[in-house]
Amino acid sequence: MPPYFNFNYVTNPPNDELVNFHTQINDNWSELDNKLKPFNQPGGTIVAPPIGTEAPHPLSGIPSVWTGSFWQEPRMSFWEPWTMLPLRSPRFNIPGFPLMYSVNLAQRRGILKGRVAYDSSSSAWPQGYVEMTSDVAFGTMDFKPVNDLGIMQGATAPITGTSSYRGAVIWVQTSASPTRTSVFARFQGNDSGGSPNWIDFSGFTWWF
């Protein structure tokens, strides 16, 4: 139960025509201070708090909630360290821009960065979709995209000629045989041959 406040109440005239600032105002503020003071201190100082009580954690000072057994700190929203994604042969990382991912477990969101060529010779991209990652890139079904698919437009290497166009569509999907989370892309445009021809995955995000 929340703390009980023994306030001094102001009654209507004629019983209480004038407000007494000492007994009716100051004393009420003192009542609030006395009853709420424990909840502005580390939770370890609160004796038998009711479930749902909020107070600073006794060790970290972070506002936490009493579960009935311990003080539960809120899960902070942060991104995990960048992790390399193993590529499916013969895909090739552009030096200095390896394909990597990070996840935000609180937001259940993933993000990619890096640039990938079709192979080490920067051969022309074929028509159709191309899988970038190996069967075990994320582990078994780790970070499976919502509804099995996350898709967005992506960037590529600069065009090499006038009146040319380059782009890519990138997606993360749930794949089978084996069941896995995988990264795909499809090169778009009329300038797909020769080096440089990488696809840039930087900024691609999906929800899982």
C-alpha cells in the first residue's frame, strides 16, 4: 500500500474561515516530506516496501522498482558492440569496410554497416538476388526479422559512366535449409560491371 498521509484538512466556512499557514500548510508539507523521504533515498533504507515501490537502487542510485524480492533496475537502451558477419563465398569485404552488425536488445532492432563486392575480383553482379552471409552468420534464428522480412533501398559504389544508374535493394529475411537469419541484396542499374561495384549496407536496419 502507498504511504498514508495524515493531512490537516481545510474545512469550509464558517468552521474554518481563515487558513492557518503553520498548521494547515506547513504541517502538510512536513507530512509529505516525512512520508516521501525514504523513497528519495537508496532502496535499501526502505523497510518492507510494497511491490511496485519506486526508489533509487541501493548500489547504483538508478531509479528502480521493488519486485517483492529485489530492486529491479530498468533495462537501459543501448547498442551492442559491432560484430563481424561471415560472408558466403565468393562474396568479398571491401578493405576497411567489413560487413558487421549491431543490435539494440531493448528496442529489438538491428543495424548493418560495411561494403561487399560480389567477389575478390569485383566481378559484375548477376541478375537476381544474392545471399551475402553464411549459414551461421547470426547463429540459429538469432535476430529473426519481424514477419520474417526487413527490406529497404541501399547504396552502391559510384557510377562509372554518364547516364548510368546504380542502386541496390537490401533485405534481412528468415531462410530455410538450414533455418537461419540471412542478409540478401540485389544490384540494380545499368552499370554493374567492373570495379568498383560494391553494395553499401551502412544504415540498414530491421526489427526483430
